[in-house]
Amino acid sequence: MKKTTTGFVIIGGDKRQKFLAKNLQKENYNLLTYAEWTKSPGAEVVIGPVPCSVDGIHFYNENPDEKIVMQDVFKKISDSKNKIFIAGAISKKARADAEQLGVTVIDLMEMDEVAIKNAIPTAEGVVKVAIENSDITLMNSEVLVLGYGRCGKVLANMLSGMGAKVTVTHRNGSAMIEAFGLNAVHLNDFEKEIQKYDFIINTIPTLLITSDTLNKMKKETLIIDIATSPGGVDFEYAKEKNIKALLCPGLPGKVAPRTAAHTLFFAIQNFLEEYFNSIQ
């Protein structure tokens, strides 16, 4: 990939995007601001945030005053030379909308090198949120982790190492969970002892903590949802029940933006080198 000819624009996001911009500039890549890009013929590669969106309409942005509509950007990309859009945790609808306009969509969170490394600052972010929003220690607390994917694995082990009594849900067997000294419960049965948990952490992007589930919980339970928007919690009903439920997108950008940006930078660089080499 020729650094002098590859132009980038970074849209939305959090501190990760700021560090990512610095990494690109340090390597002498051309970088346009969003305002410059809207008035120019176009950049070769457009980089969106991680997660791509929270409301399904606008790009995720930690600055609530900057609302950028995804569909408008996809239309702009479709007029560019390479028509490449890169972001993370892109919804099926957003992907379909972009691809319908001829845009090549790359989801960073589908890359193992990103998703696995991303799980570490995500887990550390959950710990930070739990400590800041509870009046008990994690040590000796009862914690339920919904899901045992990349984030669930790192998170469950981290919490267990801090002395928490961790239970993890599973769909296809509990052997791996129990091998790490964790408690296991089938996803269909997690509600049976729901009232005992001090913390519930959801990693599954499906509505699991419904109004019925919330009615069975103690009001002191803290729910932390890190699943792709809209998450897996009935947040409105939780508010009615005075149960604290927090949707926490983009935790790596809050707790370790520099580390997370390095991960994104190298993944993007590797992908683009392979991509441009393949079309030469």
C-alpha cells in the first residue's frame, strides 16, 4: 500500500479514533477531517467507530452534539474511488445499506486479532464500571456473566481472579467453564437463582433480561450490558423498577484508548495492504 496515495477520513467514535488519527499521521498517511471530506472528491478509505452505531441511525460518537447519519456517509463513500468502509460491530442493516450502494464493508470485530485483544480493555472497563457504580466489593460478590465468547471468557476469568464468585451461562456444555473453576448454568436456566446475584454482566446481543427477569431480581443488583446495541436488557422497565442497568458501548475507548487504537491501526494496515495487493 502506497502511503502517499492512501487517504483516510475518520468519523465519530471516541478517544480511540484520536489516537488512531495520530498513528496514521505518524506513518505519513493522508488524513482528512470529516468537514474536509464532505467538501472533497473523497477519501480512499473511510473509518467509522467501534461500535459503529448505538441507535442504528447515527454513528457512535462520545460527543452527543456531533450526530452524523450513517446513510449519508454511505452515499458519499459510494462516490469514492475504492468505496471502502471500515468500522466495528456493524449491524446487519447498516452493512446491507452500505453494500446496496456498492460499498465494501469491513467489520473489525470480525477479525480475531482485534476481537481477542479488544476483550482485555473491555473486561477492565467492566471492572471499572462495577466498582464505580456499586457499594460492595467485587471480592466475594455473586456475579453472573451472560455469554462465554471472547469477552465473556476474559471477563469471567478476570473477575474470578479478583475473588468474585462467578457463574457463566452456556449453550453447548459446561466443561470449559468448569475447567477454569467457574460455576456454569445453561442459558435457559439462568433465571432460577437470579435473585442471588450482585452483578449481572451481559455480553449477548439478544433480549435476555426481560421485565419478568427483572421482577425476580433484587433491586440492589447492578446490570452492566456490553453487548452490541440495543443490548440484552429491558432498560425502560429496569428504570421503572429502580434497578441500575447500564449500557456500556465502547469501553476500550474509555479505559485504554491508546492500546485499543494501536490494535485497530495494525489491523487496518494489514487488511489494506492485502486488499490493495490483491487488486493490483
